[in-house]
Amino acid sequence: MSEDLTAEAGSGGIGPSSARETARDERRQEYLDAAARLFAERGYRGVSIEDLGAACGVSGPAVYRYFRGKQAVLAALLIGVSESLLEGSRAVVEDADGPETALQRLIEFQADFSLDHRDVIRVQDRDLASLEDGDSQLVRRLQREYVALWAEQLQRLHPEEDAAAARQRAQAAFGLLNSTPHSGGRGHAPGQRSRLVAMAWAAVSARVP
């Protein structure tokens, strides 16, 4: 161990073990990012482990250092995204001072995700059924909790409506916000975010006669 690393470890800095873990996490994320892109372009069944390795500049077998196989890559991608959305949305709600603020921030949170992760949305829509039963059930449970979090705030904003109506509003907002894979291109078109946010807010805030 070098003197620099020894000093870092002894002073509470990043030691060699932490550095290795960080590098491993970053490499794992590279595989997930490549998988999202390839699965979105070709579909889960149209991509091999060799394709995934090649996209990251390694041989196919090198992927097995991080994942048991292609099925595990798909599971890690969709479960990880579902967990991240749920965790992030909970933080948004906890920091809000009421349902209107919470919903405005939830919409912005989902809009940013939808614009930055178009490939993941496409994979979710097309390849969720390719997950093994246990992984599929976990993703669906996480998604139900995400919808329920929105629905709770919607019922607070519209106390005259029942839970089914709140879920319908939430799903309408998701339909708008998750339309980004169909808008063309990978960049953000001028005004795209603001339009998505405004349309989603109109869906969740409109009073129904």
C-alpha cells in the first residue's frame, strides 16, 4: 500500500477497499446503461451477453463478474429504477408543505426522469414480461407503491374524489410524462420539459364537473 493510500485510510479518506468498491459500482452502472440502450434499440431477446460486453469494450464473459447473466442485467435495471423512483418521490413528498407543492415537485421529478431515461422507459414498456416471476412481482409492487404515493397526494388535493379517481389522474400524468420515447431524438427539445410539466399539472389539478 502506498503512503498516500495509507494516509487516506488512516485519516478517514477513501481507502483502497472503498476505491475498489466505487470502481466496481461505476463499472456495473456502465453495463446497465449499455443494456438500457441496447434493449431499447433491439429488445431484450435481440441482445446477447456478447453484445453487452462489446458495447462496454470487453468480452462477453467479463459481464459475469458483475451479473449472473442477461436476465440478471434486466432485473437489476428495472428493479433499480423502480426503487430509485420510489425513494426519490418519498423524499419529494416529505419535503413538501402540502399536496399542491408535493404534486408539482413530483411532476418535475418524473419529468426529469422521463427525459433523461427514455431508453429505460422503452425497456420497461416492452420487456417487463421477460423478467422472471419473482423479479416481475417486485417491480410491480414498487410501481404500485409509487402510484399510491401520488394517489395519496391527489386525494388530499381532491378530497371529493375516491381512490380510483386519484389513481386514474396519476396514470394520466404518467402517460404524458412517459411519452418521451415517442418524441424523437435523445436530446431535450426546447421547451419540452416545461410543456410536459404543464400538461401533467393540468391533468392532476383539473376540477371534474
